[in-house]
Amino acid sequence: MSKKNNAPETPAPTLALSDEQHPDYQAYVYGDDADDSVAEAGGIGPDGPGVPIPPLNPIPDLPIPNIPGIPLRICSAVSGRYKLKTVLPPIGGPGIPILNLTSITVRVDVDRFYPQKRISIEVTRLLPRSTAHLIANVTSDQCTGLNRRKIQATIAYREGNNALIPGEKLLFEASRGIGIGYSNYKLTVTGAGTPTRVYNLDFVSQYFDDVEFEVDKVDNAGNPSTDYATHSHPNRPASLPNEVLSLESVYKRAGFNATISPNSTPIPATGAGANGTWSDSEMHNAMQTYWSRFANKPQWALWVLFANQHDTGYGLGGVMFDDIGPNHRQGTAIFTNSFIKDAPVGDANPAAWRQRMLFWTAIHEMGHAFNLAHSWQKALSGPGYNPWIPLLNQPEARSFMNYPYNVSGGQSAFFSNFDFRFTNEELQFMRHAPRRFVQMGNENWFSNHGFEAPQPEFFTGRYKLEVRPNRENNTYSFLEPVSIELKLTNTSAEPMALDEHLLQDGGHIVLFVQKDSGTVRKWEPLIVRCHQEHKSMLAPGESIYGTHLVSASTSGWLIDEPGFYNIQAGVDMLDEVVMSNVLRVFVAPSTDKEENKIAPDYFTEDVSRALVFDGAPELNKAMDTLKEVAEKLPGTPASLHAAKAVAGPMLKQYKRLEEKDGSLAVVAGKADVEEAARLQTAALLDAPQKAADTFGHIDYFQSLETLADALNDSGKKAEAKKVMSSSISTMKSRKVLSEVIEQAEAKAKNL
Amino acid sequence: MIVEIHFQEGFSNEKAQLLVDGEVVEEFFLNTRFQLGMAAIKKVDAVRGTKVQVALPDRSIKQPVPVSHPYVKVSLEDGKLTVSPTDQMPGYV
């Protein structure tokens, strides 16, 4: 029997067409003084008529002959992401930010794949916290010479704090420096009644954002391929290039630097429970267990699961299941045992049809994770779900986000002119909407889609925030951890309700450290405490306090080398950000050869953790280093911190997670209160003023209380009383608040 | 014959009833899940001649459901129920 109606022979597809080989890729524009108009965004979109961008023949590789008298007007592509050029800001005085807390990201979208003729700008100011986002429509795009490009645009969309970047018109300029390629990028913002602002930019990437996909497969889902050869099925647009598409290539053309995580994990079918099919909840659990990047936070990362079947049954081909929990849109699933494998009876190439449908479904579900709605739902609005800008439904769109079988003529009509792309409206959203609307784990599913009203800023002067060392001078010795105290005072005439942990829990404060004329670095606490909010009333003039070791951050040591450092903090109080003074501290040079010898082992992440956690027995090397500091540098402030950390775990039955007979068990170690007390008494009480200076009041007096409790619990009541007595005496000499002294006295009395 | 009733677009916390021969056999709430375009699938075992209806009591809407096809798609559009019988199993992604 003849098989002539089966899949026609087609040339083997190129694995992946390079950008320049693809007919939809615009690599160059040519200058033409007579016409600087701008073609319709995206060329002929799959959703309706548009003005096509004339196809451009690629120019040959440089060098280009310079013909005298004929100026070359050829400009290579400029689309991509730019950021504000890095310039060190001047040091500010008290109350003035010590750094330029403003970052600017510019996304230029005028060429490469499916240009949308838009420029969008994202401005983020950290303190006082504020953001702005704008999108401008390109009105003119001129190539005035060899790689000299001028693009004008009019702002059409704004969100957030307009004052961060006022104006109405944009001019983006890219030009050559010494070489052939672009090296200077400049953005000028102008507007009636607003001063002209010029921003020098650095090119970051040809993509608008980076995103990582992790693809996992359940062991009974078959071995689905995540590629599709575009000519493998005969029903296709005549102009469709012959190539193999992948998940990455589709999203790269949508503007994202998409990569596949190497951390793919085979998932046992048992995760689906006794019924063998997956519920959304089971998939969410699997995501938490198997996705190497799972975190309940916004990130440009997505988990893609290939599974056998959903609880809903054969009729569900895939789902963006993650609309539960605090961070939506982080996970999608495709079901291989579902209707998407049912090629129509008599189809010319059922295997290719199935692969196309599987590939299409994967891209579709991933599109939901980018917060894209179905094509026929674009205009849907209601409480909590609105389109981000007014949109029209596009039930006939040839988009990844439409159902192929629901268009006029059904799936056959859909795929006959489907170009394996998103619509222009979808691309505008993905590339230019405020990033929280698009980023996975950020804005809730289907919400924004619409946008919130701009957050008003409040500068009420109700509070004063102070950063202080709580010691007479701001000089620290080499290796001495810098602890600072934060004090927030109610400066209003009214009592204020405040979370009493605001300054201490690490979740509400922002802190920056800058070494003189060096980079400003953000401090991230090594401990963030999650607790139930407990508000108490703060009377006018009253204060709350917190203390933090700011030398070390999750990103490493911020204060290590000798020199001057500036420290400034802000506290996020939801309706207001309060900024502190700038504290300037000095780290003295080393006076001891031994200090320099130990320093490389000391300034490590593990040592910082051991210091902050008051000891960490599992970090053996760090603990050894601290023992060395305590023994070899006696009397130095660093040795006091080291001794306290070395002794900390001995004060109690320290619990460790240990492997026993192939499984993990929590094992409580033996306390050695006597040895701990010997070390800590020496560190904290031999020279109490010096110790209180280096630890700061809060940490110092809390440590003495902990020591007294441990002594008391182990039957050494007299020694415990002695510790508290010394503590009270030091408090009085340092004029600590009377209520704190009273509490300490009460405690001593009850021992 | 088992008839699958697919409640699809337009439902937002909508109280619904399934009636067979005038009797309410199931009462439930419908919410369209946007990422699927589907709110719920209900199955009715109906022989030819059985009278099946869906109702939205809060809107005083009652609509007959044909049992001539194995699948029936039901959506709420502009305050009205649209009912579309089909032989093709509705698929969702």
C-alpha cells in the first residue's frame, strides 16, 4: 500500500538557526534621512494586521570599505538591557544618603526578534524606598552614521513615583568610540517644566531579563522531548524556517536569556500518591522537594514538570499549578498521558503532531508562569484581577497562549499559520511591564495583569533613627567585630504602636557599609528571626533598640581591612522608611604580627557565622580559628568575641544533627558549664568596661544573663549571683536605663 | 450514558445546582480557574429522555442540558448560561 500521504520528505532541520540566519531577526538598520518613521511594533503580529518591517539583507562582516564622500549609515542592533553607568557617589553628611541608592535599568526594544518599538525604564531607589516604571513608544529611529543611532520615544505609561524620573520624552543614543562597535550609550529625559536629565548607560545584555528553567520528569511520564523540528509536520506556514526549536530558543526570541538548569532530577511516580495521578498540591510538594532553586521568593526561575496524568483526568494536558502559597507562578506541569497525544484520525504525521502539541503545551504553561493569560481572556477584569493595560480579547490569535482547537477551523487552521511565537501584546507585557508583574514568584497569578496605584511616600518626621557604637570612640582594633546599636525614638507628640522586634529581627532594617572611597555594600543579616508581630505602645520620647554585628554579612566581611568606614541604616515601617545618621568608624591597623597571620583564616564566612551564632561546633575550622584568636591574642577585643563564641555551645546540651546507621538523628552533646564559665568570665568580666565597649550594651548584658542562667541551672548559684552583680554594677557605671537595671536586679534577687 | 458537564468561563464564586428530572442532585460553587478556563466537571448518568438541568439559584437561571452528546460545555456570559453539547472531549492546558 502506498504511503505517499505520509510525512513528506523535508531537509534535515538545522539544529538551531543562529539569530542572524532567522528571517525574523533584525540585525541592522540603515540610515535614511528622508524617512525616520518607525514601523509598527513587531512587524506582522500573529494577532492581526500590522505594518511589516521591510526585510533587511544582512550586511557583510566588517571591515566595511570606507568610500570617500559616501557616509556609511549602517547601525547594528541595540535592543537589550542597559543599566546606569557605575559611578561612585560622593560621601554624604549626616542625614544624607552615603550612596546613590538609585538603580536604573533601561530596556530598548527596537530590533532583533519581533521588535516592539518600545523603551522601558525601571528606577529603584532603596532609601527612602521608592520605585518608578515607565514605557515609551518609539517615534523615531535614525541611523546617522556607522553605528551611530538615535532613537526618540514618548512616554505612554507610568507607574510608581514619577518624581524619580520626571519628563515626557526620551532620547536613546548609541555611538561608537574608538572602535567599530558601539561603546557609548546615553539616555536623555526631557519634559516641559522639568530639568533635562542625562544618564550614561552600560550595555548589560541583548536580553531583557535572564531566566532559568529546570525540567524534571516523573519516571512514568515516558521520555518526552522538549524540542520540536518545525518541518516535521506538513501542516505549517510555508514561510516557517526549518529548524529545531527548544524551550530556550522560544523564550530567547521572546527576549529572555533562557537557560536550562543542569540540576534535573528524575521524580518517582510515588509522589503522586496512591491514586497515581497528580493533584496541584502534590505537584507543589514535589516542586519544593525536587526543584533545586525552590524558594518562597520572587526569582527569574521556573520549574517545569513532565508527569503522566493530573487528578482531573485525561482532559488536562498541562497546568500552571502554582496559584497556591505565598509565591505564585513558580511551577508548571505537562501531562503526557492526556488528550494532547491524540492526533486527529488520518493525520499526515501523528508522531510529529504529538510532539508539536507536547512542545506547544510546555511553552503555553510556561507562558502562564510569566503571567500571560489565555488569548480569549485578555480583557478579563474583576476584583483583584485586571489587565495591566486595557487589552482586547484575541480569540483567533496564533499564539502560544491560545487554544489551537478553539479557533475558527480548529487546530488544523491554527497550525497552518502559527509561527511559534507570542503576540506583540504578550511580548510587550513580558518585556516591558513592571517586572514584578512578570517575574515568577512575584505578583499573584492573573493579578497585574493589572497594576496598583502608586505608593505614596510618607515623610512624617514621627521617628528618629540613630546608628551608634555605644562606646566613647569610634575606633576599632584590627579583627575586632564591629557591633552597632540602633535606636528608634518616637519624636512625635503621640504614642505610637510599634513592633518591639523591629530593630532586632533583621527583617525590617536596611544597612549599608562603605569603605572610604570604596564600593558601597549592602549588609544582609546572618540571622533573620520570624516572629509573630507584637506591637506595643511607644510613648513620645521613648525608644526601642537593636544591635547587630555589621562587620560580616551573608555576602562576606564588609569591615575587615584597616581604614575608615561609613555605616547608614534605614528601617522599613511599612508606611514609612526612616533613615539614620551616617556613622563613621575607624579600623586601626594591626600592631601584632600574629594578627596578620591569623587574619586570612579569620575573615571567612564560617568564622562570621560562628561569631554571630555564639559558636558553631559543626564549623570545625572556624571554631579552631576562634580558639587560636582567644589563645594567641589575649586581651584584644577580637579575643573577647572569640572566647565568648568558643564557650557558647558549652553552656548547654548543644544539639547536633548526626548520621547514625544511615539516618540522621539529633544528638544532644554534654554541657561543660564549668569550662564555658571560665572562658566567658575571663572574656566578659575581667575587664567589664572594655567588654561592654566591644560587644555593645545589648549583646553584653544579654550574654551575662545567659551565663548566669547556665550557672544557676547547673547549681552554681553563688557564681551566678556574682555574674549578675557585676553586670548590674557595669550597667550603673555606664548609665544604662533604670528600668533595665531594675530588671537585672530582680533577676539577681530570684537566683 | 454518562454525560460530562464542563463548567468553563465566567464563574466567580457562583452557587450552582445540578438537577435530574427536577430534583437537585448536587449543589456546588463554581470558580473559573483562569489558567485552564474551566471551573468544574460534573458527570451525570442519564438515559435518553432524562431531563437534566443546571441552575444558578442566586441569578434565578435554569437551563436544560441536552443528553444527546457525551460532553456539554457550560459558560456564563453576560449573565446568561450558554450550553454547547459536543462529541469532542474538551481539553484544557
